[in-house]
Amino acid sequence: MSLRGIFLCLALIVLAVSSAPRGAMAHAALVTSEPAAGSVLAAAPDQVELVFSEPVAPLVFRLLSPGGGPVDLLGVSGDGARLTLPLPPDLAQGTHLVSWRVVSEDGHPIGGTLSFSVGAASAAPSIGAAEDRPLGVTLGLWFARVGLYSALFLGVGGVFFVAWSSRSTLRAGALRRVLTSLLGLGVASALVGLGWQGLDALGVSLSALARRDVWATGLETSFGRTAILAMIGSGLGILALRAASLRTLRALASVAMLAPGLALAATGHASATEPQLMMRPLVFLHASAIAWWAGALLPLAFALPADRGRAALVRFSTRAPFVFAVLLISGVVIAVVQMGAIDAFWSTAYGRVLVLKLGAVALVLGLAVRNRTVLTRPVLLGDGRATRRLVRSIAAELVLVVVVFGLAASWRFTPPPRALARALPPIELHLHGEKAMAEFVLTPLASGAATVDIDPLDADGVPFKPQEVSISLAPTDGGMEPIRMVAQRGEDGRWRTSVAGLAGTAEWTVRVDLLISDFDKAMLEGRITLSASP
């Protein structure tokens, strides 16, 4: 495939990324809060507690109070998925808004707003609409990741292949220049990625790129570890290319070869998935196998036409099946964990990108099998025509590999189905009756199940402990019998239960029965609307 074909493939991927929605895409989600969203408190709280579906790191928090401007909340402390936000003393009566922005373990920022009232509800202060991610930030993030992948897999992998195959392949000055350029691209991409990661984390535009806190924030996210490891690996690769002895070349190349696996295991969807003791090593093995495989392509393409790569081709062909086995097994396990269900392949953006990536990988493997079974033997026998065909085939593999990098980079903007299953926004409902009230929070899952949290309140809005809490969910169209559940009281005083069978129906009637005493019961009703699963 020509250079025109390469640019056409990359242009299509850029178009797909730039045309995708650029708003906030939840990779973690706020599960519960204290005070509960929409609650009316008799006295002002001294702190807000936020509990997320995954571990998060704090970014920006602001409080908007009635009649006042925004106030930054400082001194936020965190413990994994739980954050505690100290509030100013003596909050005014009325409705307050807490604007929060955090970054999840996989490096993706998320934000939202929590409302609560002191004394009685009032008109909520204006907080402004959340802005979409600017196109320039989206493209910068994407290009930075493609550059990192190219440097780590083609650059570092290429240096490692040269070091342990045949030093004679480096006699081609063009190969040395190409590998050095790729490794330099890795350093530049890591630096660009840090800045653009900071822009995305803080939710600011390109005009804020000169701010120190933007770069500090980018470095403090999990992507900061990836960027540092990528720069170290690229730097070691450059030093290896300049090594005076074969022993030094191999030592530096071997240490650099740790960078692809470590860098990808440091951040991203797969490495942030539980159990991390299994997932991070799998990501390391998967990335290392990619670097070994893809890294061989450039050296072979440069060495074979000059009759210097036959010994390296024999070693590559002999070991490739074992590397492919590691690549396949680790990739399948990661995909199974990330996808969760078969229909996620076509019902989620992540799944559709994975299908395209698998198609490109299948083409790469098809070319690789053809090269090994049809062309390798004639090349080793000195067939010039077969050598030219093999070099063209390797060039096509390189094009497809770059396409795979572009598709993998687009996962930065598409949460995996396993995250979607936990990251659908909770639905909050305030139920009011003559005898009692309740804060009802339903957190839907992509599977059609959900968790339900109930905070019982007496007629004055003060939390109390009923003898029993039961919930009934019935579709408003009457198409099925109500789903009935009995909630269990947790240590925090909140009543919880879970429910299944909500998929396919949008409108539901909610009924919460609070058994106040043996002779008194409060029955509270309301309606909720479930959005379609992603």
C-alpha cells in the first residue's frame, strides 16, 4: 500500500474520532453521596461525601450558595472510591450546589453537580452548562496516543529486534534514522499528551495550555506514569542505537523493551479493571508481544532487499507462533473482561471499535501466515521476486498496524462496556407524603439490572429508622406485574436492594412503603424514566 493509502486510512480514523460526541463520557460514576442529592437538611452539614463506582483522584470542586459566587473547596481527602469535601461553616438557608470534577483510574476525567438544601429548598444558583471537549483537545489526545504507540511498538520494538537478531541490519543508515525519528516522536508525543491530558482533566480549552496547573494536573493523572515510562523507553532506545558495542546495545534495548508493557499497564481501561493483579500483567504481556511482533517489521523491510535479513527472518519465523499465542490469549482474556456481553460488540461504541480493530488484526495475521507459509522459504533460497513480494507484504502489514494504533487510540473516548455497566447515571427522586418522605436513588446497569438506595425521612425531613422498607416498581403501561423488593438497612442507615428486569421499559411507577410502626405505614409514590442503555 502506498503512502497515499496510509494517509487515507489515518484520515478516516481522524474523521471518526472528530465526529464522535465530545462531551463527558463516564468511565466511573457517582454512586451515592452524603447528603443525598436533592435532600433537605434541618442543619447545615460540615462536609460532603462522594462515593464513586471506581477509585478516583480529586481535581476541582466548587460550592455555589444562594446569593453568593462560586467558592473553591480545598482540603479534599480521598480513600479510593470515596472522597470527603469540607464545607464552609454556617451555610446559608436554601439550595446549594457542589460542582465536582475527578479523574478515574483509567485516566479519564468526569464531572457533575450535587444539590442539597438547608432548611428549605430555594431557587438553585446558576452553575452554567457543561461544555463539550474542544475539538483541538480531542485531536491532540488522539494524535499523542498514536505517536506513543508508534514509538513504543515500532521504535522500541524495532531496536530490540535489531539488537537480538543481527547487528548487520543497522548498517542501513535509513533504518537507523527511521527508528531514531520514531523514538523522538515518542518523547514529543508524551510531552504533548501530558499537556492535553491536563486540558481535558480540568475541562479547559487550548488557550489554557500555558498554565502551570494544566501540566501539573496532566502529570498527576495515571497517564503521567505512562508518559514518563514512554519517554524513558524512547530515550533508552535512542542510546541503544548509538551504542559502540553489541553488549551495550543489547543491554539498553532489553531494558527499553520493558517500556511498552509497563507504559500501557500504568493507565487505560484494561489495566484499571479488577482484578488488577491479573489485568495489569495481562496488559504487560499483550503490549510486549505487540512490540516484539510489530518491531520486527521495519528492520526486516529494510534488511531483506539488501540480502542482510535472512538470518533474522529465520529467527522471526521460528519464534512468531509463540509470541502470537501470548498475544492471542492475553487479548482474548482482556476483551472478555472488557466486553461483558456479546451484544456489546454492536451496541456500544467501544465494541464497534473493537470489531474494526479485530478486522485489521485479522488482515495482519492473514498476511503474516501467507508470508511464513508461501514466501519465507523462497526468500531463504535467494528468490529475488519472492523477496520483493515479501517486502511489499511487510509494508502492507505496517500500514495495517498503524491503522490498529489509530483505532486503539480512539478508545480514549469510548468507555468499555464493563465501565458502562457501572457508569450509567443514577436516577434520583424525592418522594413526599403526609407522614414521611424518602430520597429514592436508582442506579441502572447496562445489563438491565439496578441498585436501589432509600433514605427515609419523617414529615419534618429528619432521617428516621422505619421497621421495614419495601419497594414496588411497575411499568406505567401495565404490560407486566409490579416488581416487589424488601430493602435491607446498611451500617450507614441507608436502605438498599437490587432489582433485575428493567431493560426494554422506559416509564416506571415507583412506590415505597415505610412501616413506621406496627399500626402505621407511609406509602410514597412517584415516576422515573429509564434512558436506553448505551
